[in-house]
Amino acid sequence: MNFGTVTQEIISQLKTIVGEKYILTDDENKLHYGHDETEDLIFKPAVVVRPSNTNEVSAIMKLCFEKNIPVTPRGAGTGLSGGALPVFGGVLLSMERFNKIIFIDEENFQVTVEPGVITEVLQNAVKEKGLFYPPDPASKGSCFIGGNIAENSGGPKAVKYGVVKDYVLNLELVLPNGEIIWTGANVLKNATGYNLTQLIVGSEGTLGIVTKIVLRLIPHPTNDVLMLAPFSSSEKACEAVNAIFRAGVSPSGLEFMERDAIELAAKHIGETNLPMQENIEAHLLIEVDGNNMDALYRDAEKISAVLQQFDCGEILFADTAQQKSDLWKLRRSVAEAVKMNSVYKEEDTVVPRAKLPQLLKGVKNISKNFGFKSVCYGHAGDGNLHVNIIKGNLTDDEWNNKITKGIREIFKLVIELGGTLSGEHGIGLVQKPYMEIAFSKIQLQLMKDIKKVFDPKGIMNPGKIFAD
């Protein structure tokens, strides 16, 4: 791609738009903004720009469009697919100053928010009004709502409540040429033309920059029951997942953790009181929620009865709010714990829920065939399995070449089982070589054509989703 160069004249114009204080050109900041949580990848931008309002973003994009400068939007930098990496340098546009909750509309169960608001901050703010925004990625304490929009994030609650796309009503969007539009309307039903809102959700910042977000909310459930169930067989644990739904129960969380995953997480957070018998291969963390405790206890009894059919050990029920918090902290710490333990690659596979046992078995067979170790965990209720491939003692050559062949086999298996490449992390930079496994040439060309309509010069987050 032949992009323009960020000259001193362009930097001066950017300073005029946002103020000198919000332009960063030193190496330390370029390094900081040049990476996210994707492996150990770093791509330094030519300049970091931190606007604070829609008009500033519009002016930045008009300038970059005119000068053919690549622009990479960035949220909190918690992504796992390289979606916010400025692979062609250019302008790194940080949305961190867009941090306002503009209006909580209690009458209509809606909230208008800027993209730089931390997900958990938003959840806590609406909870004070008795309202609930369910999507809760593992990084909810640090990730931004805008990044969640870009990746169509999910999290444990998605099994019952859905993912980000199910809550987005309307978006203010700055197009690559600087034009400002709203994509939809602040209504629950909308059959008026093409659904631009849902097109933007999950587009990974390749079509425009979201500057305001209108989300629908629901009443907050008042009670929950949480249980941790151990299994002597990982495949049996996966088989139990679909059986819970067939028994007529819809959990609000249903998480799978292999033994290695839970042990690494326990060590990472300093948890020493978790009972772990030698024959245990995996755990399911299961939550039900609602407003009637009697109904929740009945659901918990049904689940317990189902689990006993799959060689489940003694179930731990969280009796206090602190125990519940500790168990969820354990689950949410797995990814960070694996990363701290070794260099790794994480694949965000997803299949129809009933195919989860076949996926796990296949992943383990592929791991054995290609000589790498895998640590698996994820949102079992969705069929969403995170496969962490550990470098361990592999040579750099094996890690950079042989492993990619193993990953390709994993993705082929996922497609054969009726699944797809990513459930919630997106394609970004690191998964784009595998897109042709999931899509035909016609499908890929349609997506590229849509990209070209929005971004005719190709300056908006270039190098993502599609193979070069």
C-alpha cells in the first residue's frame, strides 16, 4: 500500500486540531501505543493523537484522507487479535479521552455513552439505577466500550443475554473522509433500510470511528447461584454442557476450564484454598440468575442432577458474595495467567454447543500431532473455546513455522464442525491468513467491496481482517 508520510507540517496541523498537549511523538509513547495484548507484537506509529470530541476526530480524518495517511483507532489496548496495531505506522488515534457517560435514560432503558468509557464503569453506573448491561469480557475492568463495539465482544453472560450487538441501538460514526453520520435510531425495532449499525459492530475499526454509542439496557437481576463442578474427564465436562440446556435450564454463565488453566490462574492470583483432587481434569463454573431464589435453587438442583450423569465430583457452591467474587476472579484471570507463564498464541474458536466435546478432542489430537501444548478454557455455554498454544521448549523456527500449520488444522476442524474462526476476539492482524478457510472468494470479495465503499483510499485501520 502506498500511503503518505506523516510530515512535520501534518503534525503541526494535528496540533492545531487537538492541542499540542495531545500529540505524542516520543519513542516511549510510540512504543506504548504500538502494542496491545496480542502476543509480543509491536508496530510503532508515526504520531499518537488523542482527540476529545467528534469534531476533532472529523478534522483529523479529513486531513488524513486528503494526505492519504493511515489511521489506526485504539481503545484500551486489551485486544487479542492485533486489531489496534498500527502496522503501517501513520496516525494512532487514541479514544481514551472519550470517557463520558452522557445520559442514562431510565424511562426507555437506554444509555448514551462515549467509546472510551471502561465497560465495568458503565455497568456499575447503570446498576445504581437498577439496570443491567450484560456483556462482560474478561477485561471488563480495563477494556473500553468502543473496543467492545469493534470486536462484538461477549463474555460469560453471553450464554443467556447475548453479545454486544444485541444491545447496540445507534452509533455516531466518523467516516474515513471525515463525514459524520448516525447509523440508526434509538428504537428497539428498526426495519428501515440496511442495518448500518450492525455492520459497524464487529468491523474492527476498518469502516469508521465510533464517537457515541446508544445501548439498550434491561432490568438487573437481583439474585444468583454459583457453583464450581469438577470432572475427571475434560470431554465429559464438555458433554455435560449441552445436557444442562436439554434439561430446561438457561444458565447466566457456563464456563469451562481445563486443570492447567485453573491451576495457572490460582497460582497467579495467590489462591491456595481451592480443592483440587489428583484425578480432576476440568471444571465447569456455572451460574444461574434471576429474581426468585426458590426458582434458582430448583435450577441448581436440576443442574446437579445432570452433572452426576457425567462423572462429576463434589460440587462447590459459593455461599457468600466474596466466594462468588473469588471464583469469577479465578476464571477471569486465566488468560493473564497463561500469558505470564509462557509465550503463547490464543485462538478464539467457536462451534455449535453440542459439538464442543468433538472440538476439544480434536484440538488435543492436533496438539499431540504437531508437538505443542495447549491450555483450553472458555465460554462453554456458547461453544466458544479459547485454545492457548504454549511455546514452552519449542524452537523459534518451530514456533514461527510449524505452529501455524497446527493452527490451520484447528481452524479446519472448527469449520468442519459448523463453527467459525472467532467468537469474540475478532480477526485483526493475526487471524487474517485463515479467513479463506471460513469464507469463499465471493464472500471475501463482498466484504472487501463494502470496505471500499466506506474507505475508498484504504486508510482506515489498514492491514486488518483481509490477507494482503
